[in-house]
Amino acid sequence: MNKILATFGVVVGVALLIAIAVIFPFLFIWAINTLFGLTIAYTLETWSAMVLMQIFFGTTLSFRGKK
């Protein structure tokens, strides 16, 4: 039973990460439209462009313990 729950947890976690990765670019486009009064359309083309911008300008996180 524990193995089934662990597998279910992993599947839900992966599905949640995929959902966040798909939704986040649209949220960023919405934020830009709201803040600057733009009319950027919500299309696959603008979603792809936002993903590329996030990859290009993205930062890497590192978690280092105290030395």
C-alpha cells in the first residue's frame, strides 16, 4: 500500500510541475498586459516566445549549506 501511495505522489508531483510550466508563461503575459496596458494576444506564438525569454533570462537556484 505504501508503494502505491508513493507512486501516486510522484505522479501528482510531476503533473503539477508540468501544469506550472505550461501556465506560468501565460501568467507572465497577463502581468505585462496589466501593468503596461498592452494588448498582447494569448497564442501559442506568444507562449513560446515567453518560454524562450524565461530560459534566456532565467536564473539558477543553488542551495548551499553554511560552511
